[in-house]
Amino acid sequence: MALKHKLMLGVISAMLGALLPGCTAHKHPSGVETTLANMAKDVVIPIEAGEKKNPLPETDEVLSQGRQVFLESCALCHGPDGRGETYIGLNMYPPAMDMTSPHVQHWSDAGLFWIIRNGVRLTGMPSWQSSISENDTWKLARFIHNLPRLDGASASTAVRPQAQAAAQPTQVELIKYGKTLYKQEGCFMCHRLYGKGGTVGPDLTTEGARGRTEPWLIGHFKNPPAYSPGSIMPPFKNLTEEQLKALTALLQNQKGPNN
């Protein structure tokens, strides 16, 4: 049976190899390409992995801890709600998978464990073996299988449980949440902050000293070229008003390298 899996993966790899020369990364993958890449995830999981059992119970504590790992390590591509609707996730080749989809949900905890630990060639899924412990990987598997029962709001704001209980989050909580979103949405790939990041966009280290108002910054997030003509920054239409306010609070707090 293991040989059959290897042969099938070889066939899929060859088919994708034949298709790739005629494709560019900026083009949306065809249905055939996406299907083949997703099939690679299905057949790559060894049979012995599927026979393992998750040693952790499905308790609120385990799900909460799995959620935290997901937000820190997975949400950048798959989104805080697991649906893959982030700028990076949508522009991957193939696009990052919707963790709430039947395709993903049919995998066992052991199957998810193997994929997270080993990654999958031909897709953007890396190996997390050196970054996420086995225990946390089992927690992730529990949480991923719980994602369809969560709405977007509870998934994306889960990193701040204390703020959920309050009617309005404090400024400190908003800034903390903004830091999480800054990583999740890939802002660091184009902008520098805290001495790290890309240089495609402006350095945000002193953004708060520019005097831009909350409405201006939120409007810029929604439609960058309307506020900065010629801007190549993508619109962040996938973010809620609270998330936009959190990012705005983070930027308004940046007034220098020693801030």
C-alpha cells in the first residue's frame, strides 16, 4: 500500500510538472492544478500516521491552547478564522486551504499532525517540526477540527479573551491585538517596524508622529490608492472594523525607535 501511495504521488508530481511551465505565480491556478495539488496532500500522508490517536482530550483548555498556536503560526496564510482569506493565502500557489472545508475536515487528527510536522511538497505548506512541539501539534489538530463550529469573530479575537468580556477593549489591548494582526496579515513583508521587515513600503517606525487620524488610516487600509495615489498596497477588505481599529492603534503608537 505504501508503494501505491508513492506511485500516485509520483504521477501527481509529473502532472503538475507538466502544467507548471505554462503557468506563472501571478495567475490564479486552474481547477485542474488546484485539484492536483490538493490531491498531493491526500496521498502523501503515510498509512501508519493515520493509525495514530490524538493523546490529548478535546477540552476547552486544549482547544484554547491550540487556538493560540494557530493564531501565532498558521493565521498568516490561513487567516484567523482558518478560511485562507488573507492576502498571502489567496496569492499562494495553490491558494492556502480553507481549514473549515470538507477537504481538510475529513483528515483525521493524525493526518493533520503529519502534515503540520512534515509539510507537503508542491504546495506552500512548510514543515513545522522544528518550530511547533508534538504536544502543540496535537492541540492544533484538535482546534482545526473545531474551526467549523467557530464564527470568524470568535476565532480572530480569541487571542484577547480578556477583551471579549469587556464592552470596549482598552488602548493597550488594541495595540497588542494590532501587533498580532500586523504579523498575521503579512504587513512585515513590505514594511519595517521594530527594526525588522521589508522595504517595499514606507518604514512605519515613526508612523504615529505623522498625525494621521483614525478615519484616515482606516480608509487607507480599505482603499490605499484613494489616500496615497500610486500605492501598490492591497486593500484589507477581509478585516473587521475592530481589526482595522487595532492596526490603526498600533500605527498611531509608533513614534520612534525607542517608543
